[in-house]
Amino acid sequence: MALIVQKYGGTSVANCRRIKRVAERVISRTEQGDDVVVVLSAMAGQTNYLTDLALEMQSNPDKRELDVLLSTGEQVTIALFSMAVKAMGHEARSFLGYQVPVETDAAHSKARIQNIPAEKLKNALNNGIIPVVAGFQGVTDSGDITTLGRGGSDTTAVAVAVAIGADVCEIYTDVDGVFTTDPGICPTAKKIDRISYEEMLEMASLGAKVLEIRSVEFAMRYDMPIHVRSSFTNTPGTMVVKEDELMEDVLVSSVTYSRDEARITISKVPDRPGIASAIFKPISDANIIVDMIIQNARAGDLTDMTFTVSRADFDQAMSILEETASQIGAESVAGDKKIAKVSIVGVGMRNHAGVASSMFDILARHGINILMISTSEIKVSCIIDEKFTELAVRALHEGFGLDKE
Ligand code: ADP
Ligand code: ASP
Ligand code: MG
């Protein structure tokens, strides 16, 4: 008998028929003798719909109220699911974030989970009741509702799995597992049977939305195995687990992309000590995360600095930088939102030279210009013109042989 957390994403609970089907799956698992705690997302599209409603009221919606609004999406699915289970003659009980409670800090719209007492969920299980937890939401010490950031139900699921000491956290989604690249844009993508936490973390940070970043961080920290699989079939999916030696044999295990990128250049900056700090401190004070940075020297003690931020932060970063530019005597600030980041990931890269240059070669052969580059031990990323995103992903996927079995 195993203790399992099962999380079902938006497409898996998109309507009443699918919710009933998920209820059947969960019940059949409990009938095999396993204890199951269910974590649900909102119905597909619902969180976007609620966000649009908020934008009708305020151009920059109040964060506390936005969390109150967005958390209702998950409230609907956990109630409907519990009803479906009861209609099938079994017991279930829904738990909103504050009822578990999923305790978080007060950073509305990107709250971090601090603690999840397991007692109520365990009591339910001991009484033969299936606990059904609302994903994506939590509560602060002062009782305010928070949300964890988009895709946050994955994080709820892994955190609940850690809290109750589950054997595995199963993430059910609309694809068969984690693929060598997004199967949505590359038809030759292949399912990966096993992947290390580290590679999965890189993939998630570089744009593969199949698992939310923090869920992988949690799993890695507490060594909680994640099984990513389809809610529409019974085929085994991908196990996200600790790295083993076999994984190192694979040089490049996946290709990822992100269109959530924007590039800003500040030109003809007087080059003197302290200039980078003068440019980046006001940006970090505004809680804007800077990703890649390039500095180019010019003649006459002048320099250009180019960096990337997420598109959502672009306008704010531009206006902060324009202010800085006038203070430090830089000539101009320019921005570009039509860029994308393509990356290759693989733990095998640690011990092999030449992977980055193969990537540059593949992009060059397809006529794709590289605007910026960054590397780490297990990944290489290139910023390119957004219009080449799909071409680049497919070219790299094929170029590194990921389309072969
Ligand atoms: P859910 O609603 O179940 O949480 P998501 O939409 O958040 O599902 O994540 C699943 C989607 O992630 C897939 O439909 C797929 O298009 C996308 N995706 C991107 N990269 C990958 C990848 N490497 N492997 C699998 N899916 C990926
Ligand atoms: N419903 C939330 C979202 O769409 C959380 C989730 O689905 O994981 O982002
Ligand atoms: Mg998701």
C-alpha cells in the first residue's frame, strides 16, 4: 500500500465529464489499496478569464484582491470533484488553502509555502475520506488568501507530498510526460523515461512549463520523486529523480524555449568602477530579475550594457533605466520585446567540450543570428529573434539527435 499525491492540471478538470473521469481514476487507485490525496487546478482557461475580469476593474489590479479572485478557480474544481466522488459512493472532502492550512508568506501573487501541517489530511485518510486540496493557494498568518504564481498547483502538490511523507507525487497533465522538447511545437519530441531534478529544474527555469520551477526545487530539496504522466492514458510517464550515472551518458537531454524575454541596452555609458552597480541596483530594488548581461567596450572609455528581463517587467525596467541613464550620463536606452531564448540542457555537458559550439553551428546553418549567449554547467542558452523560435527548437532537437529513439 502506498501513500500518493495526485495532482490534476487544468485540461484534466476542464469540464464536468473530465472531472468525473478523474474521480473514477482516483477511486480505482484507492480500491487497489493506496491512500490518495488529490490536488486540483482550476478548469483550463479559468485563471486567465479571472485575470481578464480583474483587468476590467483596475489596470494594475490590487494584489490582495486579485488573489481572492484567482483562488476561486480552484474552489470550483475541488467542490465539483468531491461531489463526483460522493455520487460514486465514496467519501471525499474538499480543503481550501486556509483549511489545510497551506501556510505562506505574504507575497501576493508569488507567495512561498512555509509550512503545511499534515494532520487534517491524515485524519481524513484514516477515516476513509479522500482529501481534495485546492492547488495554487495558501494563507498568511494574518488570514489573507495568497496565490503561488502561475502553474503553482504543481508546487502545492509536491509540498503536500513532502508534508504527508508520500511515496511519490504524481502530476497528471495533457501530455504523456516530460519530452525532449515541447511536443506542442515539435512533433518529433520523445518522452524521457527518467530525468534528474537538476535537469528538470533547468528545463523549468528555461521555459518548459510542464512543471513549475518551485515544485522541482521542493522535490529536489526533499528528494520527493515526481511522476509526470497523462490523465488521458495509463502509460507510465517520466520519473523526475536523483541523478544517476546513466544520465551522464546523455550529452543533451532536452531543448527548451521561452518567449517571455525582453532585451534592454544602455549605450555609451562612462566606463568607471561602480557603473554596473549604478545601473542594476535600482532595477533589483524594484524586484525585477535580470537574466543575461553583456558588456561591450567602446572607444574612449565608453561602454554599452545589454541585459534581459521578463516581458512583464520590460516597461518598468525601461523607465527605471531611462532615469538612471540621465543620472550617469549615458547616451541612450533602447529595448526589444521581440526576442526569445532557446536553450539546450543536459548533465552530460559537464564533462564534454564542444557542445556550445555545436549549438552555434546548428543555428548558423539555419540562418539564425545569435544576439546573446549564456552558459552554465549543464545548459547553453541563446537569445534570438522571436520569429525564429520554432525553427531554432526543431533544428536543435534534430541537430543533437533527440528525434532518434
Ligand atoms: P497543466 O495544466 O496540466 O498544469 P501545463 O500546460 O502547465 O499543464 O503543462 C503541460 C504543457 O507543457 C504541455 O501541454 C506542453 O505543451 C508543455 N511543455 C513544454 N515543454 C515541455 C516538455 N519538455 N515536455 C512536456 N511538455 C512540455
Ligand atoms: N490555476 C493556476 C494557473 O492556471 C494554477 C495551476 O493551474 O497550476 O496558473
Ligand atoms: Mg501547469
